[in-house]
Amino acid sequence: MLDTLDAATVRTWCRLALTALGQAREEIDALNVYPVPDGDTGTNLYLTVESAAEAVERCFTGPGDPGLGTAMTAGARGALIGAQGNSGVILAQWLRGLAEVLALGGEPADLRKGLLRAAESAYQAVAEPVEGTLLTVAAAAARAAAQGAGGLAEAADTAYRAAREALLRTPAQLAVLAEAGVVDAGGRGLVAILGTLSDAVTGQTPMGPVAQRREFDRPVRPLGGCEGHERPPGPGHPAFEVIYLLDAPDQVLPALRTELAALGDSLVVGGGDGLWNVHVHVDDAGAAVEAGVRAGRPYQIRITHFAEAAARAGESGRETTAGRAVLSVVTGAGLAELCEQAGAHVLLADPDRPPASAELVTAVRRCAAHEVVLLLNDPELRAAAGAAADRLRQDGIRIAVLPTRSPVQGLAALAVHEPGRRFDEDVVAMTSAAGATRYAELAVAEGESWTMAGVCQAGDVLGLIDGDVVVIGPELLATGEELLGRMLAAGGELVTLVLGEGAPAGLGDHLVAHARRQRPEVDTVVYDGRQQSATLLIGVE
């Protein structure tokens, strides 16, 4: 366990928090009934933390350790720039307050002071703070940590547990939550974030003992079919959500807050040092932007009409055959060429950095289609793809995310794609083809590790089936033969071999001959995928 918080732990925390929010995103969206029942709090928190995590990652691109202060400050600024919605701006301000203290030190006392400062900053960002929300949960966590004793692990765990208990009390503090039978969505997100802080500090991941005590981290679901994302705000609520970044001196902010508060509600202004994120719900969107112009330079302006957004979300599910596209995410140039030849658009991703939700949104929009089937080809992309799909549906794009776990499943789906079919029928056919394709891969171990097949050492050849190590061998050809033999033992009609960038000459031909000896009735095809992630990919349909 850590005695002092450091930059590496902040990096781990960001990664764990993003994973946790990705897993809970849809459930948190379903809890969203306050301040507007638009069902996007989980998505907004995910996108905000995604922006923070990317900013922290950039700190580690140079030589040496960037230091705790640099990492925390970068993360807070990244969150501010990428903050989405009311909850995102509040979370960004919470992170800013935490960073202000942790930039000075990472001792247990600093974390306790930082959590207090974070809660204070979050309250200050909101024009009219309401109890029973993320603010309440943040305050309860900070108070409990400040009153506690012990090291970093104790401080982080105390904050998490207090936040969890405070979240359960939110329906008693806010009538709209009690009526819907839910806890506060923003507070639920903060519980996940504080839980992963505890994981990062103790060095335990969600697969370890900490996950076993997180029985609450399956959120309370709405009662009575309360699906916030299907309901626009009721009568009397402002019609528009206005969000923008603002370059302006700190001294003009009081006047701007006063002007915006008179125009509408749900006002949140986070930031400092000349950069601000402004969020407000108003009937006159132009007036809200003009207020920003008088204060400084507003940019990245986003205006959402709540009723139109709800209508677009409904329309995105209607049947249409105009402008359909398939977008496939791959990491090898050869795989990209294969997908393009099959009629797909391609997002060629960096093998060391999976694409973020914003990159997926941009890639889908470049398809210029009303209907899009997204082939992920990597299980790690599911959370980012889910957040991206929600944003795209707000634009009226009908999108289906096929969670293909390997490029060979994506190729199988593409083989049955038929744009002339109804969208739902096409998606079902592609999903069935992908699901009927078992996948395996050969890779080389980078270090000693425990696996389901035993302990491997650096340089060992690993054979994985459906993501689990089943074979460990000393060299590629023999291990490849054993892996392919196991795949064919379960039956199949077509074997697809995709050679990676590091595949030795003759590997494909050797395995084709092996497959013919073992199962002469099975067809085998070989492609040069040039992917870096695996020496060989195997698909059996």
C-alpha cells in the first residue's frame, strides 16, 4: 500500500474510474431524473473522466515521472475542457479543488484536506446548491475522511464508504428521487470514482478483494419504468441547455453568474485562472451566449433543445434504408485493407491507445450515413462505444454497436452484411455470424505472469481461446499447431488465419497444411493483417 500519493497512482485511478463508469454508464443514465430527466448523467460523467484520463496520459509521454502536482492539475484541466452536462462540470470543479491541495503534497493529511477542498469547490460552482445530489455525497465523503485517522488507504476507503451511505440517503433529501424510486445519478457516479480511488491507493483492482465488497456498486434502478432519456423536461422548465468554454478574467465571473442566473436555472460555472466551463438551462439560448461574449471569449458552444433532442432519439429508432454504413475499428494496415475491400469504412487505431469516444463519434460522422453498424473488434472499446453511440443518437443517427471481440469476428460479420436488407435484419445477421465465430490468437509473453494454463515467462508463446490462455509453449509453430488443433476439435467449416506484423515466414502455410491433415473437409484462408497486437489471429466458423 502507498504511504504517499504519486503520479502513477493518479494515472491508475483515472484508468480504473473510466472503466467503472463505463461499466455503470447505462445504469447511471437510467437513474437520471434530476435536474432534468434526460437520461445522460452516466454518459456525461464518463466523457468528463475520459477527458481527464487522456490529459493525465499525456503527462507520461515525456521522460521521467511528471510528479503528482502535474498529473493532478492536468487531469483537472482535462476534465474541465471535456466536461459534459451539469454533473460533468460539477465533477470537473471537484477535481480542481482536489488538485489544488494535492499539488502541494500527497500525504494522508493532504488527501483529507483535498477532499474537503474538492467538496467546497463543487458547491461554489453551483448557483443554487441542492441537497440530495452529487454535492451532498461529496460533502459526506470529505467530512468522514477529515474526521478519520490512518494512512492513505484508510482515508480513501473511509471517503468511499461514507459516500456510499450518503448516496442511499439521497431519496429522503430530494423529493423527485423519492417519487422515481432512485438514488441520485451524479452521486452514484461519484461513489464509483471514490471507490476506484480506494482501489488505486491500495493497489487492488476491480478483479481483486475490493470488488467483492462493492455489493452496492450495482445501482438502484428506477421504479415504475422511469426512463429519463425518453422524457423531455416538463412544463415550466427552460427549453435549452447551453454549454460553452469561456476565456475570461476571474473578476468578471460574479457579474456573469448573476446575469445567467436571471436567465434560467441549473447554472454551474467551473474553472479558474482564466478558463471556465459554463452550463445553464435557459429559454433564450442566444442571451446566454451573448452574456459569455460580454464576459470574454466563449467557444465550443453547444446548445441543445430538450424536446428536439428527445424527438431525435425517438426518430433514430425508425426504419430507414437510406445511407447505411459499416465502420470497423482495427489496428493493422492489412486488416484495414480487408475491411475496406468488404465495403466497410475503417478507423485505424493506435495499438497502444484505444480510440476514445470522441474519436469514434468523429469516425462515424465521417461515414455520412443515417444508419451505421459499428464493429469494435476489441472488448476494451465497449464503454467508449456506448458513450459515443448515445451522442450520435442525439444527432438522429441510427447506430448499432456490435461488440465483436476480435477482428476475425468482425470479418465474419462483414461477410454477411447486406445493405439492401432492413437495418434490424442486417444487424441480426451480422451479430449471428460474429457470434458463430470462435476466436483465438498467438502472442508472446512480455514477462512472468500467472495464467489459466500455468505460469508463463518472458518470451513464452501463449495460445489464447476466447481471451483466456489455454496453451503455453516454447516456439510458435508447435504452439500454433496445438492451438489450432484445439479450435478444430470443437468442429467448424471455415478457418481464417490472420498473420500479424511479427509472424515468421511460412507460419500461415505450415498451419494450413496442419489443418488439412487434421480436418481435410475444412476450408482455410490466410490473410496478412499486419496487426501488432497478436502474432496470429484464428477464427473458426
